[in-house]
Amino acid sequence: MILQLKSSVGDDQVAGLATPNQAVFFKTGDTYTLVLPAAVKEVPASLESLTEKSWVTDSDIQLAGKAYKSDVRQVSWGKTTIGGATSATVMIAGPCSVESEEHLEVTADLLNELGIVNMRAGAFKPRTSPYTFQGMGLEGLKLLAKMRDKYGFSIVTEVRDATNVEEIIEYADVIQIGAKAMYDHGILRRCGKARKPILLKRGFGATLQEFVQCAEFILSGGNDQVMLCERGIRTFETKTRFTLDLCGASYLKEFTNLPVILDPSHAMGYAYGVPDLSRACVAMGVDGILVEVHPNPKVAKSDASQQLDHAQFRSLMKTLNPVAQAVGRTLV
Ligand code: PEP
Ligand code: MN
């Protein structure tokens, strides 16, 4: 159950109200919100006179649920606004990793020419093997910041672990929490205190309930700028890297109040399928898609097989606009 307390409830009072009710609390402006276990269905008598508004929820999808907010939350950064009353489908594109300034700049030029304002690339890479490229680290973040300065982009980049979370919060415009970091509670809690939008990816072995509950850790820390990204889950199938859970995306659209983003690149794992999947994603009317593009995918230092080359990306973009329009959305 969620309670919005009256603004007369002060900082010195709130912990004493939350603790006996097993509640988590955060402050928005001058009012506190308490989140009690979902099993609580009535405002506790001790809180009645202090409660402005209350919402009954049916699971631990509480702050992210439609019972709490029936409209999709609006999330804004840089030149981008998604969710809320907008009909925007945001394109987030770029290479898997920052590899060098020259490399980043050619793709930045391409995005700029195509009117794309959100550039993605990882500087701290959560790789499957310790013997492969691990990312350029802080140097990579500085290169991303250079692209932001030169082209006016917003930068979407991932936090790998607790050792780089502060640097990512400082440099990123949108903080990506990757599939492997979805369960890192240190990162989730720290991002709950950050004042930047969070793009939370679904762990490839996580159920939808587990995924959204991870978003609850961020929301209940007081950060209401959270987006959910489905990027493929592990199934029995081995011909594709993962299986893009479009049914799951429908569930998230129907039952949560968070913008939904789809990532066809990591799901498919092979460039040949990414254009078709991208069109399918846009046709679903989601709030955004994330696509990996690289000037020469064959020599990419990470995710080589799935990145589109520049020509493939260009032709994909031509076909995406009409698909977006057909479902009443604008690709931005
Ligand atoms: C990425 O976006 O490059 C990435 C590592 O994604 P995921 O966390 O979904 O594997
Ligand atoms: Mn990648």
C-alpha cells in the first residue's frame, strides 16, 4: 500500500512512522511517500490523520504499477521527452563500446546527420569473459562527453558495478543499468538517489515480476525517472542469442506506468535480424528502441556480430519512420 503523507509531516517524524509499519519512504518536494507491504489493504489507524492520499496495490509492483499512476510517467532529459502525453518513440543508437575517439566520431557524425540526439556506448563493459575488451573506462566517458559537447547529444552509458557508479552518474545523461547488473542492489539503491533518468535492462533470466521489482528499488529511493528495457531473455533456443520477449513488453505497457524500451540488437545477436526486429519493436508502440551501430562491425571490440554497419543503419532509419507513423508515433 502506498500512502502520501500530509506535508505537515516533518523530517524528524517520518522514520518513526515508517519503521513500525515496515515501510520504505522517500520525499518529493515537501511531502513524504510511504510504501508499506502490498499485503496491507487499509491505512493503519496510527497513520490515518497524517495521510493525504492512499493507494491499494496487489503485489510488490507498487510505485511502478497502474493502480498508483494510471498514465505512463513522463521522463525527460536533454532534448528528449518520452512517456506521459507524448507519442514519441526515442531512438538510442551507437556502438556497443567506446573504442577510440576516431571510431566514436564517425558514428556520431552519422547519428547527427540522421537527426538522432541520443548516443549510446559503453565505457565500462560487463563482459562475459575477463580476457576480452573490458572498455576504456573513464577515458571512454570523457570521449562521450566530447561528443555531447560537439553534437549536442545526450549520452546513454552503462554502469558496470559499484566502482564506477559515481563516474557514470557524473558523466551520463541517462544511466543504463545492464542486464547483468539488474540485481546489483548497491547500484539500484544509489540510482534511487541520483537525479538522472535510469534505463534499467531486464536480466536475461529474470521474470517480469523480478524485473519490475528491481525498478521499485530505484523508485522507492525517490527517483521517479525510470525506464524499463527488454533486451532478450534466455530460452531453449540457441540459433539466436536471446529471445526478444515482445509479450513481456506488452505486459509492461499494460500493467506498469514506466516507459518501455526495446533492444533488438542484444536480443537477436546477429545483424541480419536487427532491421526486421527493430520495425516490429516500433510497430508495438513502445517508447523507445536501442540499436547498436558501428563503422566496421567485423572488427568491433565487443558485440561484433550484432552491430549494424552505417549503410544498414541508414536504410533501417528510412523504413522506421513510416512504421512509427502507422501506429501514431513519432520517431525522435
Ligand atoms: C549493452 O547495452 O551494450 C549491454 C551490455 O547490454 P545488456 O546489459 O543488455 O547485455
Ligand atoms: Mn552491446
